[in-house]
Amino acid sequence: ANVLFPTWHRIYVRKVELALQSIVPGVMLPYWDETSEQSRNEGIPSVLTNEKYTFSNGEEIDNPLRSFVFPIDVLDPTTGTNNMYTKPAGYETVRYPLSGLVGTPEAAAATAIHNAKFPNYTDQNIYLNRNIVNWLRGTDGHGSNITTEFEDCLDAPNYTAFSNTQSAGAWNKQNDGKVIVPLESPHNDIHLAVGGFDIPGQEDDFDDIPGANGDMGENNTAGLDPIFFFHHCNVDRMFWLWQVKNGHTDSLDIIKGFPGTTNAQGQGPAVGQSDNENLTLTTPLKPFQHKNGVLYTSNDVINSETQLGIIYSKGSFADSRITKIKAMTNTKKLQVSGINREQIRGSFLVLAYADLNGKEIFLGSHSVLSRWNVANCENCQNTLDVEAFFNLSDKLTDEEIKQAHFRVEIKGRPHGDNKQRIAKQSNFEIKVVN
């Protein structure tokens, strides 16, 4: 939720690749081309989901790319938490449709009951890939349609609005025209799709699995599923495609003072940063260092090719829509504000609908990647209010917009008192803006 999101993750992914190369010289970190035709039709590449890997000599091992076994305890020691997300040494990461909540005896018991419904690994992958395909395609007009979001983010008018959800939200509030989609939005959607959110609106056609709580769906453990890095490598590729398309391969501009440009906003300060530090292209991207010990900054990672030696193959969107599309004007959008994520446990979705003469029209969903215990997370306190924007003019005429009744729904984790917490989130403001 701040302007360092793309550049911090760029050097993060590169450092992981360098670490791999220290073990196997010349190895590269591939990207999962999430919007390729194969992914949209089949889901996650099988190399990331196969249960076993077989060497050329016939030796078979557990596939290290499908999960990670914790060598030590991973604690969730936030003040006042019930340790829901504490996970012990020996815990193995899981994905949709499974649950990984084992931090308390009650959670572990519920997880055991839930996971027992899916004893067959082949069936688990069928559920997982079906969920991924639905999210990527926005099946039957429902869900986020991650493919469209990735494509639309390439039209963001500047780096600040492109880089993160908070800046994009402020831009959408202050400027007329079509809703700007930031890179962080489809990024969030992939996390929830892999980790465990059934696609909104699909309960009638597909199995609803509300107890799915995979590791990719929560801040606390997402980076411990191996698929995280294949996902973020693709996110960085999309960052580079935006740079190429918009003429920013050698320079980036941050709008000074704009929301998302200080540590008083977004996810709060990183380690070693002050509470109200302005975020610029010279802000250290801690903890990543050059060989001489000097910390990287965004200025060090602007040009992937010349500064980092990263050259991407031609994946999806590499050749399409290279000419920048002029932003649509005189369009209307729905603004939803006043949702307090402190009152909701874990990641959740904001869903918007229009009721027009008894016919319900799905407008879209907004993903919020969040902690289970926001109230006792110091950094989380910097951004409690959630805002979401949805395009209207591409689905309704101006006259229909005047006649429609708009409804917002929050879909979150069903555990404990969370249903009651979500039900109380009904005082948000819904209005049509240009």
C-alpha cells in the first residue's frame, strides 16, 4: 500500500535469484505467466503442483515447489492475539481448498476436520486449478477477472497511481475518468485465489469451500509458499511492461505528498524507518544490500535490463496494446468508503452489485490482503479504512445508473466471531462519482 511496492519486490525477487545462483550457477527464477492462455484454461503450471518430482535416474522425491516444510516455529506473537497463525516446526504449507490454521487447539481441530474432506491430492489440485481459472477469467461475469486487471493496470497514467492500492484509490477519488487499476490489485487477487477464497458469486455452480485458509492468502505466511516467488516474478514482469509501454524504463516519478508516499500511510514503516518518513526513489529498500554493504534504493532497480541484468521472455501482453490508450472521460464509477479492516479478521473481499428493475448486475470485487489480528498489529493501524472503486459506465448507461440501487457485500473468513464482525460493517458510504 505504498509507492515502494514494485521496486522493493523487484530487488527482493532478484536477491532470491542470486541466492539460488550461489548454489546452482546460471539457474534463473522463472515467472508464472498468470494471464497466459494455458493458465486461463488450466490453472497453475503442473511443475508447481505435482506431488512428486522424478529425476532422470528414476529417483523420486517430494516436489519442493508445491510446498515448504517449516524448519523452525513461526510465531504470531502480536499483542493480544490468540496465536491463530502460529505454526510449528514441521508444518507444511497448504493451498486452496485446504486450511493451515493450527495455532490453537481449537483451530487445529477445525482444520483437521476441514482437510479430512479432501484426502486425495489429485482432487485437491482439481479444486485449486478450477478456482484459479475462475479468478483469472472472471467466469460468468463474477469475480475480479485477474486477466483484465493485469491488462488494465498497464494503462495507469503515472507510476504513483500504478504502484499501489492506496495511491490508486486517491487518484480515482480526485480524477475523472475510468477507474485506474494499480499493479497491487491483481497481485492481491492471486494471493487470495491460491491461498483460499472461493470466487464470489459462484456458489451455485461450483463448490463453495469457506474453510479454505491456505498460506498464500494471509500476510503472515504468504512468502513461505514457494509459488510466492513465481508469482512475484510475474508481477515484476508486469511492472516492466508498464515501464516499456509508458516510456519509464530509465526514470520513475513519485508525486510528492500524494497518499501512499509516506510511512504514516499504507502498511506503516519498514524496519529502521521513521514513522512519517517520506518515501522517495532514494529511500533504502531494506534489508537488501549491494556487495559493498550499501543499501539498494529504487533508483538502483529502475531499469531491469541494464541495472540488474534481467531480460524477460515474451509472455502475455508483451506485444499487445503497446500504444498507450487515452484515458476515458465522462465515465462514472462507484466509490465505496468507510470499511474498517480492524473489525474484520484476515483477508477479505469487497463485492459490489447494482439492482436494476429486479435484475442484479455484478460490478466487481476488491481484494484486501490483511492480517488475522489487525487490532493488535502496530503497522496495520496506519491504514484501517478501506476504499474501493468500481467502473459503472462499461456496464450501465447513464440513465440506468440513475435508476439503479447499489449494494455492497463483504466476504471474509468464517471462523469464530468473524461473521458477526463482518455483519457489523454496514455503515460504509456508497456513491456515484465521475
